[in-house]
Amino acid sequence: MPRDLGGGGDSPPGPKRGVRRTLLLLSILGLPLAFSLWRLSDLTARATFQQRGYDLVPEIATANESRKQPQPNVSEPTIANAASAKLEGAPHSFLRPSDFVPLSLDPQPTKLFAEATGSAKLLLDEAQTPRTIPDDIIDPAVEEARCKRYHLKYSGRTARRRVFYGSNIADDSWHVISASAMENYGIFHTVAFIESNRTQNHYPRNIRFGPDSEGLEILQGGMYGPNATVTVDYYYNEVGWPKDLGYECAQHAFILERWKKNGMRRGDIGYLADVDEMISRDYLRAMQICDVKEFDAHGNCRDAIITARSVVFEGGPKCLTHNRIWGHPNLIPGECLEGVGDASVHPEPERTWKGPKGEWRGIGWLDDGWQKRSGFRALPQNATHFPLLNGADFRRMSGQSHGGTGHTGFHLHNFFPDAEVLRTKYLTYGHPVKGALEMPLADVHEDIRLMMACTLDGVGARTKYSIAAKPMNEPLPIAFQVPGYVEGRTAELREFLQLEGKSDILEPTTANATSAQPRDGQQQQQQHFLRPPDFVPLSMDFQPTKLFADAEGSAKELLSEAQTPRTIPDDIIDPAVEEVRCKRYNLKYSGRKTRRRVFYGSNIADDSWHVISVGALENYGIFHTVAFVESNRTQMRHPRSIRFGLDSESLNILRGGMYGPNTTVTVDFYYNEIGWPRGIGYESAQHALILDRWKKNGMQPDDIGYLADVDEMFSRDYLRAMQICDVKQFDEHGNCKDAILRAQSLNFEGGPLCLSRWESWGHPGLIVGECLEGIGDASLHPEPERTWKGPKGEWRGIGWLDDGWTKGSGFRKLPKNATHFPLHNGPDYRRARPTGPFWTAHRGPFAHTGFHIHNFFANESVLRHKYNTFGHPVKGALEIPLGEIHEDLKAMIDCSRANSTTPEETFALLKGPLPLAFQITGYIEARTAELKEMLWLDKAD
């Protein structure tokens, strides 16, 4: 989560592709030897590898010869079930296990079970039973009704699109392997697995599905259907790179190569998943037969991804996570896949994961600028086609999910047989948890805590999500309908979790200033966090005049609240309170007597009074400085009127005390008529002025810089923790090697009740003054190269650090004798990524540390203007249907139309803090009503 590897087979590659193949093979060591996927028959090539210092392991015989048990010819089964009906008067017709009729065979194939026991063995038994394929024959009436369920058309297609499935496989349980096989029985042309001798984080592991293993024999014995070709290829890597997602990306490359070897054509569908992720059978059948824009009219691969809306089951079938949607797996047409699509008409893009020193062609996802979300700005101007996609793009990018707000897939998460395997996963895979083998199981991850709360009836378990109280709508996983499975798995899960102990999942009690008893029915888990009533309005003889500029409705009410002078309830440092606060984020409090000062900065333009007020309310009384920069042009150089100019009512509002009684608020102005820079570079130029303002306002090396967009903010509680706790990035950053903290922000789309299905937004950022240009000691830190160097490279770069000067590229351009690392500037906040997604955010039991209040505009004309002129502009944004402008707007429209939940139901999912503004009486209801009206007037679709 590699790109084309050259031609298949043993034929010599062309010069360019051959070099690329060699470079990738160097990273994976054993693959040319691994089960005939890539064979090195050329001794010269072998010698070249050895000269470069890479040892080769002995070649192992192929494990991909068919091991299927004798199977009947079921290419034309008799259909006598609901799938062949006319569906008159029935809006749905989803298959059940009983619709797959067991076949009478003589002899019956031998069933194998490897290490499967209990309910997993029951499911595996069912999955290995040869049976009919009840929905194999195409019935036009059935298919038309099926397509209609997902808002698609059926135009009489007489052959289904072939499906090529692929997944990495490792310690996945027989529960999820069997459930996936049952859901997709008889559908797949190819099932391509990749197994490695190491985990994503390079922990060694034993090959489980090797040659002559019982596990491999089960996979290839017919459980995916009588005509599916099932292979397991092997990835050996002892060089230590890549790790994490890059290790996954490297493996995904060979899934695509296997598809190509197995005859994938441009009209086929690629289906990449983790084993525990699966698209529902009915939806996948629809993708095979309906008119699907992403397969038939994708704009030369501009829009060629289908993303599932998968409901999440945590540990067992009865633990359905409430209101959580998992955005995997994905489907992509072969025409748009590297190695299958026509590379001669598609531009060759730049990709991530380019090697420890940037010496290899990227094996990861498309670089910024080559993706739709970045406006394809790196695409050649005369290009008519868009980049072909690889395995990494499957996991990194998202696309359309047809069928409205209903689910189209399932994520059977953490269906492991025992706690030992579960702990090993969290220690060694993905984002590892240090101490996962020893700490209380509930403390390993909030998903496990949720599983334990569900299974053991835990009270007050602190997790981001909750367990659904109502039964889910159809379709159900076919495996969950096997008689006895749900009961068996639930009992087994309860048994092994009881051995781990129940006490760890219960909500602890605290006795301190911020942990008063819940008031007005407030959830106990919210008692740590301040609410609007905690900020007591001040009685003043002369009340300041409130101004409202162009604010109306709910925005005006919020702005009124923000302009009310009030107390700062968390201003005084109480050691007992601060110790508890730090502990919430896995940090220590060592008795610090003063808070770190915070200097805030943001570009400001047409941001609504909603988000300005939300930010001011959340941070009231915290900031030393608030530094805004406004420009007379947008990022794409469209002219705009200055809104917060001298003597303007809007400027008076900002400076009138809404950020606190002691906060200095400034607005500086950036005028640029020379035509350069634009896009992100234009934003970078403005950020430089923010840092200059901080310096003028007295920023010191131990102060905190906080750079954001106006609609991005840390939660108040987390920011208070950053001011007082022992924070490595502020105190022990290795001479600025690790000095950036990023938020993990919840995304609200258009309104408070529209929580995005994506779990987090990686902004804003914090950085200690000691590591900022203009504040830190420049004599100790090397001067780096930076991007945005002028049209002819004549200027010192105003953008982020060049490749080679960042941690992500191994600081390979740093002078060898350097003891300090480059100082950061404004663009580094927005561009520099910590190791892993957001992992430098100190996340305790509460997964989110901030909020993204996105697209909270007062009317659709401002919303359209944003997408026409700012950031990554959308051509035609002023005229096309609102839902076609951007996927965020489509999500907002879907939410606004379908939303029937109450604030209590929505926020029950959030065990961490809520935005203070959303707790102001009447705001949520008013904003929700205004959003519905705005979208109705726009006739949004």
C-alpha cells in the first residue's frame, strides 16, 4: 500500500522496464526465487545481484500447481431459489446458505481443517462443501432489480465481468478466510494471495501456506468455487526496507502481476482487499453486470475506483459497530491497472516509497499532484489520459460507492481464535503497539476495548464507537447465517476474553476539578471535558458592543456566544487535574508550574463565521498571539476583496476579545500581482508572514507554534495537555529531528451531525519555537534546500523541505558532520509527515485530538466559489450539480438528506471531547435545518 515490474514470464525485459524490475527485485530479495513468480534464469543477472550485496535464498519449487479435489461440472447449475425469481413485490433478494445446494459426489472430497477448531472449524467445513452456484445464470429480470437496488441501470449485458481477487495473507483466522470464501463462492476467476516471511514491521514469522502445507491445500481445494484459480506467492525481504505500508505496497505489486499472468483483460475487475474485508455478494454481482460508470465511462481512468461501504463487526457477529463505515475493499477495471491497461497512452507518474536514498522508482501510491484530490496538477498539460493505478492506489485512494447510504460490504475485524494471536497482531503488524504482549488486553487498542465491552457487557467502555442497538439491514454475511455459527463464535469469544479479565474495560473514576458528576444527562465519559456552562459570563458595568458583520442565523448565534466575555475555568494549574489530563494522552506530568505559550496562525479569506466562532470558543483564553494573513487573491490567483481590512467590522470582531482578554490578534495582508507562486506555493508564501508575526510578537524557543486552516483545530483538552505535559517533541526532539505534532481530527462535513466516514484529518500541527526558522538558532542548524524556488529557480525556496532534507527521506542530504537538523518553516507544518499516519499525536484512550469543521458555509454560492477558486479548483463548479463538484459535497448531501439521528445518537460515538460550540443550546438543530434548506434550494444531487 509497486508499480509495473516489466514483462511477465522469463523473456528478457526491455532496457527501461528491466532496470525498474531489477531495482524492485533488489528490495525483495527472494521473489525471483519464490514459487516461480519471478525466476532468474540468467546467471549474469544473478551475479549482478550478488555484486550489489544482496544474498539470494535457495529457489523453492512452485506452490501454485492446482491442488483442487475432483470437482463436478457446475458451469450450468439448476437454479431453483430466490435468485431466479422475478422479484415482483420484493425490493431485495439476498442469498442464504441454504440456497447453495450441496452436491452429491462419489467420492466426496476430503475436508481438511489445519488448526481450525470450534466455530471456525464449523465454518470451514461449510466453506469446503461443493455446492451449486444459485446466481450463476443471468436472468435479466433479476439483474435489473439488482442494479436498481444500487441506483444503477441494467442494459442487457449477457456476460458478467470477470473478477480477479487479491490479498496479502498471514495469520488471518479461518473465520475470515471461510467467511470470504462463502461470500464469493463461484464468483472469482482468480484468487491471488501473497504471504511473507516477515510482518509489515519486519518481525519474522513462519510461512503458513507453504508448499505441501495443509493450509495451502485447503485454499486450493475448491472453497472459492469449482473454477477459481487459487495461488499463493511468497515475498522474502531481509534488507530492512521498506517497512510499514511500504512493505504492504511491495507485496501488492505481485498480486497485480499474478493477475496479469492469469490472463486479466482490460474489461475485467480487480478486487484488492485484506482477507477480513469483503464486498457483499449481491453488490459484487451488481458490479459484474450493471452499467457502472467507473468501469465503462471513467474518463480515461480519471474516475475508475469503486469503494465499498463496509459495516464493521468487532471480534464476533454480535458486535456490530454503530454508525461506523470502513472504506475498503476497492474495485478497479483492468483497463486502468498497471500492467493491464495501455501504458503507451497513460502518463508515467511519480510514486512514493522511492528507497532509503530515493534511488528507486516508487513502489507506493501516486505522489501528490498525480491524484484527483490534488487536481492532477502534475499531469502534462496535453495529457488526455490519467495515470494507471497500482496495488498501493487500491488501499490509498477512494472512489464512488453506489447504493446511497446502505452498506455494500463487511469488515470482520479481529476474529481471532485466542488472545495470544490477537496480541501478536498488535505487536507486529501495521501500527505496532509497544508492550502489546504484556499490558491489559483492553489497553492495547480501543477496538479491543469495544469488543470486550460488547462481549462481556462492559459498562462505560471508553471507545470512539459503540455497539449497534438495532439489527442491521440486509444483506447479512452469508457465513453468519450458517446454523450454530453465531452462537458458537460468541461463546468462544466470551470465554477467551473472560480469561483476560473484565475490569480493565470499565470506566475509571477520578476526583478532581474537571471530573464533577455528569450534569443534564451528560455521558460519564465526557465528564473530563469542559462545556459552555463552565465558561461563566462576566458581569460588567459596560458590556462591550457585539458586532455581526454578515453573520446570520445559527452563525450569528454562535458569534454572539463567542463575543461574550467570560471566565477561563481551566486557567489555574491544579497538579491533580493536570496529572489526570496528561495520563489521558499517555503522557506524564512532572510538576511544570507554567504553561507553554501558544502562538496561533492561519490564512484567512472567505471562512464562515461558523468556523471562526467554533475555533474561538474552543481556544478561548489559551493563545498568546493569533496571527491571520489575508490576500487579495485566492490560491489560484482569482481576485477577491479584502474582508478583514482596516476599519472593517469583521476586523473589529476578530480583535474584540473573542479569543480571550489577553490575546493579541493581528491581520496582515499579502498582495501579489506577479503571477507566481500559485496553488500550494501561494499558501506557502503567506505562511512565511505568519512566522514573521510570531517573531515580532515575542515568540521564544520554548513557545509552541500552532499553524492551521481556520476550520481545523485541536480539542481544548488536548491543547491544554500540550501546554503542561512532558512532550518529547517539545523537550527531547533530537535537535529538531522529531519536532512536529499532528492532530488526529474528526471530520464534520457541512454540519455537526455529518461525521465523515473517514476516521481522521491530519491537521493542524504544533511545533516548538526552538525548531522554527527565525526563532531557533540558525547558526547550529544547516540551511536546507526548499521547494518553490521561482519560475526559473532564481529564489530561495519558500516551500517545504526538499527531498533528502526530511526524515521521510532519511535526511540523506544532511552534512555528515551535522549534529542538528533543519529548522522548519510554515509549509513544513502542512507538508511534513510524521512516521506513520498521525502517530506523533499522543493518542490515549480517546482516538481523536482535534476537529475539522469542513464546508460550514452560509450558502451554496460561497461553497461553489470555494471549489472554483481555492486550493484544487474544479472546472465548472459554479454550474454543475453540487454533488458532482467533490466527493465531500456528495457526502454532505447524502448525510443531510438521510440524517434522522439526534445529537445524542451521533455524539454517543465519540468518547473523547466534543467541540464546545456544538454544545451551545440550539446550534446543532439550527445549523442542520439551514443546511437542509441550502441544499434544497440548490437542488443538490
